[in-house]
Amino acid sequence: MNKDLLSVKKYVAGVRRKIIWFRIIQGFAPAIFAFSLVSAVLNLSFALYPWTFLPFLWDIFVCSLVLFLFGWLLDSVFFHAPDYSKVALRIEQSSNCAHPLIAIALEFHKAKRNSPFIDCTFNLAAQQIGELTPISLKLPITLWLNIILVPAWLFTVNFFNPSLLRFWNAPFLSISSSGAIISPGTVKIGLNDSVTLKFQPLQTRLPSCKVVINRLSEKRSEKIHLRSDSSEVFIFRMDSVKQSFVYQFVYGGHQFAPETIIVVPPPALYSMQIRLTPPSYIGDSARVLPEGQGDFRAYAGTKVNFTIESEELSRAYLISGNDSTSFNVDKSRAYGEIVVKKPMEYTFELIDQRGQKSDSLPQFRIDIIPDELPMVHFLKPGYNIALQPEMMETLWVQGIDDIGIRSLEILSCRNGDCQDSVSAWNISPKGNPQTVRKQVIWNLRKYTLYPGDTLFYWAKIRDNRPFSPPGITTSDIFWFRVPSFEEIHQAIMEKESYADQKIEGVRKEQENLKDMLEQLIKSATGSEELSWDQKQILQDVQKSIQAQTDSLQNALNSLQENIQKLKEQGDIGEEISEKMEQIQNELKELIKQFGDSLFPKIEDSQQISFEEMREAVENLQKMLPELDERLDNTLQFLQMLRKDRELASMAMRAEKLAQEQKTIADQKQSLRTMDQQKDLLNRIENFNHDLKKNHSDEKNLSSTSDQMDSLHNQMQSSLSQKQSPSAEQMNQMSAALLSASQQLRDMMSASRMKQMLAEQKMIMEMAHDALNLIEWQEKIITEFDLKERKNVVVSQQALRDALAKSSVKTDSLKTIPPMIKNSISQQYTFALDNSREAVLALGENNAMWAMRENKFALNSLASTLIKTLKSMKQQSQSQSSCNSGFMDAMRNLSGRQAAINAATADLLKSLMMGSKGESGQQPGQGDQSAREAAQKAQKAIAEELKKLAEKYGKETGDAMKERVEELEKEAQRLAKMLDQPKPEISRHQDRFLSRMLQTTLSMNRQDEGKEERKSKTAEMVFSPNNSVGKSPVLDDPDTFYLLRRKALMGNFPESYRDAIRAYFDSLEVMFLNK
């Protein structure tokens, strides 16, 4: 072969190889760039997320890249390699040759022609090689980028784990089965505990695995990819697990069996049973609350047993505030007990076997049923009252407690002693009942209460609560008060004034009634029927009459209460009591006669003619004058009686004060008696003030009043020095008060006797007038046929005028009872009416009959006057009862003995001091005369006592007679002791005066008892009757109702009241409604 051709061909072949390598580099450089970039990205992704499919992707990528490079290499070398002509042409073009010699040479060679021309061409072509410029090939930019990416990829491979190079075969391993260890498996954990899920493959090693978590309470699943740690173990930790879940590992495409993590919540209260056992003093049995009820109320001291149930308990506590109580645990149940003493809130703390503590258990509350304080009050009387003279009171006490009553007492104390001495009366019931009602009769005489004293009383109750403090309460404080004589007297006077006002009001209303009647007659004249206005006037008249009847009834009730009160207090004698009852009977008669029957009742629908109205009005006008007169008589008698009542009240007041002074003198002296003496002296001073004010003109009373003033000052002086007055002073004060009482009674008797004598004289004159008028009428009848009618008319009219003048004298009678005075007035009215009829009948045929009727009326008038005169004379001549005369005499003697005691005391002082007599006398002469006077007075008292024993011994009884005889002997002995008086004689005289006062006061109490017994209507019903005949039936309504009221006011158990009321109702039907 041509040498030049070989040289050309060698040159072209070299360029051709260069172009082939350049094309290979152009293919491989991007491939390496893609490999480095993709491998780096996948390696980084695998390091972050070691998913198995990433190595699989890398493996696919690498295989694809290898195949691409291999194909590119084959294509570059074999399929797309340039031929020599193209390479020569490219060389010449790049060198800008004018003649393509090399390409032509190669073409000639290819044509296989030989010629010198061709050889020359080969030579020229060989020579041109030296002139050619090398082909310029530009390397791809990716080749330069690979300088950066390849180290970056190598960096990710070495410094990021896991590496794809390490797990390039993972896709091939995932399709093979592999064993593994899974922990913790299926387990139970506590709420908010942590759990670590572990997956340890046994053979294969994969970069990651997947755990699938399914929440049991939610319909969702959670997939979590895990990477292994350095020990090729896959770990997933869950903190604060709150829900149970199922987990399942997926490794290399293989799903392992699912496991369950069960979250056990903190222990909860599944059930609760409570049993309550009340304390024994409650008396209730144990009870079990409904299941689940934790709020309840119980008594203090109640034992509470708890039974609670939960799951897998290890410990249980009851928590209340800062205190806790441990329970006994038996598997899932816990038992415990507490004793409730105060209100509390509680809950439970439960701890299970995993150590979990209960959370947010309900809060319960225990309230204490209050042991209410007991209550006690008085059902009767339930208010403050004044004590009755019998000093017996009935109390109804009621005590209530919600559980039981242990004790009940009535406490009492007198005023002034409540801080030092409180009496207790135990009326406790048997057992411990919840309600106590007791009726007790309280005898208050043991307290020795005096007028003005107050006894405070209240009840104290205690329940049966055993704890401290006990439940003790007391009732309201009430009092029984013994009213003073001044208060009693004031109340009585107010009732009398009330009766006076009512009667006077009725009397004044008569004038208005007369005016209304006159107006009615004037307006109704000529009318056949009454108009509405006239009918209203009639109704007003009717209402006025009814109001007057009610006023008289109120006055009657006031008098009845007054009489009863006066009798209970012993404030009036028998004579005044009878007179007040006469006034009471007169008021009853007025109500009966002039009450509803005085005027007919008019209904609204009733038609009344003028004639009917006139008849009713005339009847009313006829009755009104008589009513006026009788009311005037009643008022006059009541006014007269009031004066006697005031004297009798003052006398009894003095006697009561004397009795109280004597009682204090007989008591043992103490602070209480000193307080009583102070109060008594104040009341004596008030009495003495009233005595001076009302009877200052009486000399005897003035001297007695001065004596009381002197004794009062002496006793007040002793009390001011905190010393009790002497017994001598107290006895002298008692005697002075008795003397004042007797003098007041004497004044009352003298005044009454004087007025009674004057009225006896007046009635005697009226009787004399009546007898003279009878003779005169007889004379007129005898001479009727002998004289002319004119003279007879003059004589008969003169007789009537004389009778009218005599009737005026009736107005001067004030001491006789109203009924007797009304009887006399009615006789005078009857006689005057007959006398007027006799005068009018003188011109008719019946004149003789009319005059005889007038004579009969005059005879009746004279008979009434003579009977009244005899009654008054018998009353004036009759003496007081033997007891009254005896008591009056003893009062006088007690006063005289007090004067002797005072004179003897002065005599002893004079003898002890050796005083001289009066001027001109020898020493001791005055004392001798004083001694003789005292001795003479003492003997006179002894003689008077002897006369009293002889005069009243039989009537007063043997015991009183013996007592008076002993007093007489004692008086004689005192008279002998005055022969030579010694200091001890004063003590004997004081003792003698004290015995005299006791005898007087005891006799007074006997009289009071007789008065009280006499005033009781029951004596009329239950008095013995010795006759064998049938007893008279009690059919007086007033007496019956008085007896009924007395019976119902007595002291008896309340349960008897219905029976007593039914008994009297039957009596009323049998006897009053017959």
C-alpha cells in the first residue's frame, strides 16, 4: 500500500477515534451526572425516610443507567461511528482547505484505482496533513458538574445512614419471609403511662419497618415508619397513652400478627353501699341507704359503714378535708367505717394494683340532722295573773323535743330572792317521750306570799342528748302576783264607776228617746202606712232600746264581778253584800221588764200601719217614766252604798295591813322580812295618808293616825340602819291598825244608823199620811149621799192633792233598797191613778165603786209603808253576829293593850334612868302614879276578857272560849307583875299583845270563811233537807247560770270539763225549758 495513503489513513483514523471517544464522553458524562444526582437525592431521602422502595428505585435507576451506557457505547463505536471520508471531510472543513485532498485520496483508495495521478493525490494529501488544524471538540458541562456531584454523592454515602449502597439488595430481601421478636406484645398499661413498641428481626436486615396503630375508640389508623437503631432493632415509644390501641408491624412487605395495648383507666367508683347506725339515745334502728347514694343526713354520733367496689384495688381511703380514713381492701371491694360528729364533705381515694390513683371522684356531703333544742311552754294559764285567795293554781305544761325528753322542771322564785334561792319542782316523765303534757295543781301557800309579792315561775326542759353541751331550754317567765289591797280597792272602785256610768248613760238616753218618739208621732199623723224615713226612726228607737238593755246587762255583769271579788277578799260585810245584791236584782228586773219586750221588733219587709205604730209608741211612752224613776232610784241607792263601801274598804284595808304586820312579826327576821317590812311600811304610809285626807275631822282617827306616824318613823329609822324593827314596835303598829279599822267601822255604823233613823221617821210620816187619807176617803164615802156633788168633788180633789204631796217624800228615801222604793212608788202611782179615776167618776153612776177602789189602793199603800217600817226597825234593832261583836271587842282590847305596853315601856325607862317626878313632887311620885294607872288599865282588860268569855263563849265555840279565858288569866298575872315592874314585863306584855292579835285575826278569818261559804249558790242546792217531802226544783235562770259558771271555774282536771258542761246542759233542758 502506498506509504502516503497509510499516513493519511493513519491520521484520519486517529481523528476518527477521537470523535468516537468524544461521543462516548458526551453520553457518559450526563449519565454520571444523573447517577450522582439521583443517588445523592435518594441516599439523602433514604437516610431521612428509610423506606424500602427507595433502594428499589435506586436499583432500577442504576440498572437502567448501565443499560443506557452500554447501548451508548455500542452505538458510539459500532452504529454511529463516522467513516473515514466523513472524518476527512470534517477535518478539511475545520481547516478551511481549498482542496479536499485527503477526502479525495480516501475516495480513490475506496475505489481501488491505481494511477500516478492517484499516487500524486496520495502524496499531496500526505503533505497536506501537516497543514491541517486539529478538530476542536467541546467537552459537555455535565462533565465538569460531575466533579462536584460525584464527591457529593460519595459524601452522602459515607456520612448519611442508612446508605443505599448498603441496602441496595433490600428489594430482593423484602420478598422473602423473615422472623422477628415483637415486644411488649398484648399488655395492659395505666392511663397516661408510656409504652415502647420493639421489633427485632431475626435474619434479614432492612432499613425500616412500618407500624400500624388502630385506636379502639376511633375509626382511624395511623401508620408510622421506623428506622432501626444501631443494634438493628426498631423502636417506637408512646408517652401519655390515653386510649387502648392495636398495633401491627409490617417488615419487608410482611405483616406480622397484630398486638393490643389495653389502657386501664384510674380506679373508679363502681358501686357504693352505706349503712347508718344512729346513736342509741335516738332510739332508731340501723338503715341502709339506696345504692350509690352518698349524700345523706344523720344525727351526730351516727356510725357510718361504707362498702365500695372498684377494679383491682390495692388501697382505698376516705378523704375529708385534711383527714383520711383507711379502708380494708378485699380484691375489688373496700370496707370502712366512720363516726359522724359534724357536717363534712368527703370523697374517696382509690389506688389500683398498678399504682394508679383515682381521679375526679364525686364529692359527697354529710349533713348533721340538728338535735333541735326542746321547747317548753305553759298552755295554762300562759299569761301573768293575779293570785286568787285560795292560793291554788292549775298549770298545764307542754314540752316537745324531736328525739326525747329527759327532764322537765318548774322553777320558781319570789321577787328579791331570784339570785339567791330558786325552787325546783321536778315533773319529769317516765322514759324519754318526745311530747309531754302535764297538768299540775300548784299549792302556793308554802311560799308565804304577801300582798304586793310576786312569784316568778318558768319551766326548764332538757333533752336526752348525751353529748356536751346538753340541750336545755326554758320557757317564758310568768308570774303570779298577790295584788295589794290598794290595787284591789282601785279595781273594785273602777268597776263600780263603770256600773254607775252605764246606768247614768241609760238614764240620759231616755230624753233622746222621748224626742225621737215625739218627732215620729208628728211626722206620721194622717198616714195610713209608715214611710221609709219613719220606719228608720222606729228602727233607731229599737236599736236605742237594745243598746240600753246591753248597757244595763254590762252594769249587771260588772256588779256581779265586783260582789264576787269583794266577797273573796273579805272586803265587805254581810249587810253591804246584801244591799249590793239588791241592786243587782233590781237591774235584773229592769232588764227583764224593759228589755226586748219594751218595743216590738220591726223587720224590713214588715208593713206597719199608723195605728200599730201609735199603739206601740203609746205603750213605750207609758213605760218610760217608770223606767226613769227606777233608774233614778237605783242610782241613788248605789251612790249611798258607795260611801259605806269606801268606809268598809278602808276598815278592811287597815285590818289586812294589821294581819300582815302581825305575820311579819311572828317570822324569823331575815333580809327578806326586812324587804317585806319596807314594802309594808310604804303601804301603811299610803293608808295613813288616805286616812288623813278623807277623815281628818275625826279626832279619834287623828290620834290613831299620829300614833301610826310615830311608829312608822321609828321602824323606818331601824330599817335605814339595816336593822329589823323590834317585835314591840311591830305589835304596836298592828294594834294601831286594828284600832283604826274598828274606828272606821264604827263611823260607818253610826252614819248608817243616823241616816236610817231619818228615813224611818220619813216613812213613818208617809204611813201616817196614808192612814189619814184612808179615814178621809171613808168619810167622803159615808157623806156621799148627804152632800152635794160639787162639795164631794172638791173634797175628793183635795184628797188627791194631799196624796200627791205625800208621794214626793219618796224621793228623800235613799237607804232602802231600790226594789222596796220602787214598790212604794208603784203603790203611790196606783193610788194616784185610782184617786184621779174617783174624781172623774163623780159625775157618773160608778162614783161609789171608784171611791172604794181608791180606798183599797190607799190601804195597799199604807200596808206597804208599814211593812217597810217594820223591816227597817228590825234591821236597826238587830245586832251584828256574835263573831262580829266578839271581833270588834277584841280589836278594842288589842288597841288598849298596845297603849298599856307603850306606857309600861316608858315607865321602865324612867325607873332605870332614875328620873324625877314633876315639879313639886317627891322623887318617884310620878312613876308611882304611872304604874298605878297602867295596873288599873291592865285589870280592866282582864275584866273585859272575862265578860267576853261569858257573853260569847257558847257562840264562838269551846276552843275560842278557852283561848279567851287563858288571855284573861294572863292579863291578871300581868297586872300583878305591875306591883313591882321589872324589865322582863315588857317581853311578857308583847307576847300577850301578840296572842290577842292572833285571836282577833283568827276570828276574822273564820268570819271571812263564813261569808265566802254563804255567798256560794251551791249551798242552796246541796244543803241538807230534813223534810221527807220532795225538794223544790231550782228553776231560777239567774241562779242556775251563776251556779254553772261557778262550777266551770273550779279547779279540776281539764278532761272533766266536757262532762260537767254536759251535766249542766241536761239540767238546763230538764228544769229551765220545761
